[in-house]
Amino acid sequence: MAKVCQITGKRTRVGNNVSHANNKTKRKFFPNLQKKRFFIPSTGEWITMKVSTSALRTINKNGIEATIRKAYEKGTLSI
């Protein structure tokens, strides 16, 4: 599975390592993804999602159902 957050759509970014001598080599910046289970009260079932830690904070603040609904409307939800 790709290193992509299922809520926010955050994915791997590409940049440069820059040495003291200003040499540049390619590197990757990975999002801080966690595999987490969530309980959906309306359906009574558990779902497992790969989410970034910033998405976890949003879920804690707004609730899982509201966050999933908003991500679906925005088009970033990938289940």
C-alpha cells in the first residue's frame, strides 16, 4: 500500500539533502502515517485506516464520521 494518508491525501514529497559544501542529493520526506482502527457508531463496525498524525488530531476534534464526510466531499478520501 502506498504511503498516502486516507483522510488528508498527504503523500511522499521529494527534496534535496544539502551538505555543508552545498552539494545536493535527492531525498524523500515521508508523512507520519499510523495504522489505526476506528469505530463507526452509525454502522456499528470497525474500520482500519492509514492516517497521518495531523488527521488523527482532526478526528479527535471533529469526530470520525464528520471527518470522513468532509474528506469524501473534498475528494481526498481513499478507502
